[in-house]
Amino acid sequence: MATYRFPSNLETDKHNTVTFTAFGKAGGGSITEISLYMPPTIAVSDGASYGSLDLGIIGATEGGIDALIDEDGKLDTAGLKQSLESSTKTGDSALNSAVLAKAFSNFGLGGGVGDRVSDLVLQNKSKAINPNTVLQYTNSEIRQHNFTFKMVAESAEEAVSIRAIVNSFRKYMYGVKDGITLEYPAKWQIQFLKIGGERNPFLPEPYTCFLESCQATYNTSSGLTHNDGSPIEVDVTLAFREVKALSRTDIEALVPKLPSEKRGA
């Protein structure tokens, strides 16, 4: 396994570091490890996706949908009809019939021409059925993690190391051609290490990631190079995306325990 670090005097017993370890095919071992200085800012963004669910007239009935679903998750059709009939009392028989027919249709208990007639009656009465919209949780968002590093070579050896680091990120971001298919790019494990080399319990780690983008900018502030042609400075921006949407169990496992929490376990 190839290992790289920057700066060259980076030592885990004296510095906080972030380590990027790439893994090849499933079940295979690590193929490269890159240790870099801890960037000044670490941002972790969590998000959840929600949609809207229209309960319609059933949302206004006593007990709501909970009262009509049995322990096996089946809908009590007879109870539904009774509940809907008791909820459509507007004082207007034509409107009552239209609302009831529309409600039945929404639950697969009617439809067709009768449903269309209900729409016409409602429009004629200048009425709309209250959708009783509620928020519906759909999933957690797949998280992205961004890192920016400025690497200034202070020696020829560091210039070579910077070149190898940038090329490793770029290389393992791509898939490998295999006939008419492509093998997936490498997966990355990212760990924040505190002084001494142990996982930092105060920084939540990313889940396994793919490297989504790698941008290298050479000589941001100067057009000069070293005598061997190597750039004075290289700015690297990395964007990683986790391989899946996480659950609460996944999130809890990514936060190392404090010593006091380990003792209490």
C-alpha cells in the first residue's frame, strides 16, 4: 500500500491530522493512505427529505387514518365508508354526494364517470375538498464532505510528495475499464485523528465515500516555479459523497466514544 503525508514533518504524536484511505474491490485491502494536516474548518451537513401527503377527507374524520388501519396494516373498508358518510354532512345533498364519491374514489372504492361528475359538482358549487396535507418523511439525504488544502513545497521531496498525493486522488476517482463495463472507483474512509493518532471523538467522521470531484489549482498567487519545474503552491479541493443514505444507527457508529462514555458502557 502506498502511503503519503503532507507536510513532510507531519507526525501524529504532535499534530491533529485527517487521513484518507482508499479501498479497491469489495473485500480487498487498502490501496493507498494519505495523511494531511487538519484543515482550519470542518463542516458537516446533515439533512432529511420530506414530502407532502394528502389525507383528504379522511384527515378530518375522528381518529383519522389510525382508527381505520388494523394491526396487520389492512384498511377497514366498512369502517372507512361509515366514517366518510358521517363526515360528509354539508346540508347540500348534491354536494354531500359529490364529496362522498370523491372520497371513495381516492381510496379505490369508486371512480370513472362518477368521479368526473363529482368534480363538476364541486366546481359548480365553488367548493374544493380540504386536502388535509401532512408532512411525510421519505429519507435522509446522502451527505457530501468538502475539504480544501493549500500545499506549499519547502523542498524537492515535498514537491514530489504533493504531486503523488494529487495524482492519487485523481487516479482513484476514476473507474477502471473492464471490457464493456467499468469497475467502480475506489471507496474512501476518512478519519479525523487527534494528537497521538487516535480517532478524534469531537469530530463526527464521514461514512464510506466515493470521491466525487478533485480540483487542483497550481500557483494561485504566483506564476513562479522551482528550478525543476514544480509549482510553488498547489490548492486542492476535494468533494466526497457517502455511498448511501444513513440511518440513526449508522450516525451513532461514526461518533467515537469519549473515555468517560467507554467506562460507563
